[in-house]
Amino acid sequence: MGSATTEALAAARQALGRAGSSVGLKTAEELFAVGHVLGDSAQLRALLGDPSSDASAKDALVRRVFGGSVSEQTLALVSSLVGQRWSRQDDLLAGIEEIGIRAIASSAPAGVSLDAELFSVGNAVAGNAELELALRSKLATPEAKAALVEKILAGRASEQTVALVRQVVIQPRGRSVRVALRKTAAIVASQEGLSIATVTSARPLSDAQLERLQASLSRAYERDLRFNQVVDPSLIGGLRVQVGDDVIDSSVATRLADVRLQLAG
């Protein structure tokens, strides 16, 4: 991520924060819809992502294209986003999506863990090759993919999670479904002031083991972590922990693989 995009995202998050509690699922859906239009129009994306263009001219263009189809609040957020300097035009699309995700995270009802629901959806996709193929198929229309998401998640996930998964499959931006879901869950956790740690082990860890591991990693990373646990018998023993881009691997399978590489050398 370029420095311009980093600064642009920080400014966009501040704009979202200033909008306050009135920002919710409807605003997020409108932001996603704006992103879909930009994703389908290279010309519009180039005009709004051009760092040399005047911010007021971009604001006028946003209002001309989207005025009447989205709320004034959404227009203001989009204008704030396009008024920033982005390292790449595609980063603008990612920025619009991120602010939409954060708006949804802020609207989640008390007691609903969106990142945990997204993690469950990711596991379901990982365990069903036919489902993953259907969700990432380039032959299926966005409407068909959205309908499939709503069908499989009806009664099983919150409306916020349904909206997030729908966005992932409609506008993957070159990512696999699993990668996009993992990135979305990380943004949701970040909006709540948390980071996600995915712990993979050969057998389920006890509550006491998870508690000790969580305390140790929270100290090491100096922030609160939310844990997702994956059981993978192929590890044989030990653990693999991923926090963001960091991977800590002490599994027996990895050590054996290292030994085999050394012997082969």
C-alpha cells in the first residue's frame, strides 16, 4: 500500500467517524453500489482517481452521476474519498469498499460478532469446492451470485454479514472468496479496535490453552486479539498462528518438511 493511499484511508476513516451513528447498513449498501459503478467504468474511475484533478470538480462529478440515487450522507462520504490522493486508481475502489465495511461493522447489533460469522462462512466455502466455484464463477451474473449468498445464509447469519458476503462475491477485485472474506473480517475487527488471530492445531485447544495463548499474543502485539480456531489433523502436533500478515508456525508437519528439505539438500 502506497503512502498516499495510507493517508487517504486515514482521512476517509475520520470522515466516517464524523458522520457518527447515523451511518449504517443502508449507507454501506450505497457505498458498495457506487463501487460497482466505478468498477464497471474505467473512464469514470480514471476521472475520479486522477490525483491532478481538482477536488471540487470531482465532487461535482460525483453529484452529477450519483445524486438522486444515494443519500446526501453517502454522497458526502464518496466526495471525501475521491477528494483524496490515492497511490493507484484501484486503491480508490478498495477504499470505498473499506469504508462500507466499516459502516456495516458500526451498525452490527449488540452480541453479533460479524468477524466470527465471516470466519464460519469462509470455513464453509473452504470445505465445499462446488460452492466456492459457484461463488467465484465468471459465468454467473452478479444477481445470481447475490441470490445464492442470500439463499445459503438465510436464517444463519445477520443481515450485515449477508451484505458483506454479497459484496465479496459481486466485486472480488481479483481475490479468491476466502481471501476476500479474511480481509473483510480483519477490517471489521479493526473497526472494533481488535485484530484477528487464526490458530490452527491438530486437535481442538482447551479453553485454558486458548486463554494462555491469547494473553501471551495480546502482550506481544500490544493490542486485543479475537481468536478463530481451526482444526487440521495434518499438522500432527504444535500450532500455526496467523495475525495479519505474521505467521508463527511451530507445527510438527512444518518441522518434518524442513528436515526433508535439509536431507534433500
